[in-house]
Amino acid sequence: MAQRDPEQYTPGDDGLIVEKVGSWAVEKLKLVTDYVYASGGARKKYLGTGAAYIDPFCGSGRAKIRGTTTFIDGSPVASFKRALQSPGRFTSINISDGDQELLAAATKRLTALRAPVQPVSGPASEAIPKIIQSLDKNGLHLALLDPYNLGALSFDLFEGLARLKHIDVIAHVSVSDLQRNAARYADEDYDQFDKFAPDWRTKVSTDMTKAAFRAAILKYWSTKVTALGLPQAKHWELIRGDQGQRLYWLILLARHDLAHGLWAKVSSAAKSPTFDF
Ligand SMILES: C[S@@+](CC[C@H](N)C(=O)[O-])C[C@H]1O[C@@H](n2cnc3c(N)ncnc32)[C@H](O)[C@@H]1O
């Protein structure tokens, strides 16, 4: 393991690098893997054409819950394993990460499980076109977009994925980044919002309260993603930290009703999206 911040990374129980994560990562992974399991029946019909799991922010494939001795599988490993328990496995596990060491660790962990892993070097904006190029356009694919911040959740990722006919996307939209940094990102010197929601400067005024500005950016992004032909599930799952603080939403984007029905079943879908900041 290269020299790393010991607060963030540590050797894992299998000797490979793991990231230290908050306990809320368990909630995120439960929702993602519940969706993987629930969509197994639909995936089964596409085993001939292709049913890929796409994870361009894959991490190392394993994590340690901060302040505990508990290790958990990271998203690519947990999703691969859960699909095996469902009626439809994934025909490929297409992973990437901007951090080469993490990508290599995830690849090793998946290879050890005999997963059909296809690693591609990051960053995500470079990896996604290569991954899409390698997939059957008529297959049924599932992508998890799980970056730390809004700038990395760049709009070109959605544009690329929307080219696939049958694609479900689960995206991590960081509320904490929005709440902490929206005013800073609005400054000409920052390009985070330009990546997240291109052309926002011509469409969203900054001449409003901070809360109204955050809501307006998010609504603009939401409209742009919908215009790609990727409708969002009504329910945005809010993931909270240990102190109850709002961390991020997990959002499902998908064209077919079945996906929305499954999301409603596996998420706490009784709630509606809220734009209260
Ligand atoms: C929240 S972690 C992913 C955790 C993983 N999905 C899981 O649940 O186990 C975000 C990952 O994104 C990677 N990353 C950050 N910026 C990136 C970028 N622009 N392109 C690709 N990966 C990036 C980081 O190295 C980190 O591993």
C-alpha cells in the first residue's frame, strides 16, 4: 500500500487496501444491493444480450466501518455477490476508479470471486465512454454513480449512459457538498457546478437566498437529466450521518416502469423528494 492518510485508508482483513467509511455506507449498500436483487428477474431475460454492472467510482471493493473492527464489501463486490443470489447474475462487472491502487484492489477481489470483471482506468469521464463502447447496446445494464462530490458527478456521465437503451442508474447526489459549498461553487473561479449542471450560469440566477439557490441548481440539474430521457424515481432516498445530518440522496433514473416499481419497493418510498434547504 502506498503512503496514505491512515484516517482514510488502512490494510484490509485480506491484506489489500480498504477505505474507512461511516456506518451510513451500510445503508447505501443495502439499498443498492436490494435493488440488484430485486432486478434479477428482469436481468435474467438479458443474459444472452448482456447485463452489465457499471461502477465508475468503485473504490477498493472492501471497506472498514470507522471506529469499529467491522469490514464490509464495497459496492462492486457486494453487487456482484447479491446478483448471484438473484435469478439473474451480471454478465460483466465494469469498474473504474480515479485511484489506480483502489481499482487494482477491487479487480483482485472480484477476480478472486471469479467475477467477470472488466477494469478500466479512471477518471470516470474517461472510463464511461470506454465502458459503454464495450457493452451490448440492447442489454439491460445497471450503473452506480457514487462519487464524493457534485463536481465528480459530471453531466457527461449521464449523457453517456443515456445512450444505452435499457439502463438503470443509481446516483449519489451529495447534499452536504451542496449545503457547504454552493455559494463557493457559484464563483467564476470554480467549475464544479459547470460539470454537474452545464450552462447553469445562463439559467439559474445567483441573486437569491442561499437555500433558494441550492434548490434552483438541483431543479435545473433534475430537468436536464430528465431531458436526456432518464426519468427519476419520485422518491429520493436520503442517507443521514450518525448525528442525523443530511449527507446525500440516492436517486434512481430509469426509463421503464418496472424499475420504478422495484425502487418503490426497496427504498423508503413513502416519502417524496424535498427541496427544503
Ligand atoms: C464514495 S467512494 C466509492 C465507494 C464505493 N462505491 C463503495 O460503495 O464501496 C468514491 C470513489 O470515487 C473515486 N473518485 C473520486 N473522483 C473520481 C473521478 N473523477 N473519477 C473516478 N473515480 C473518482 C475515489 O477514489 C473513491 O474511491
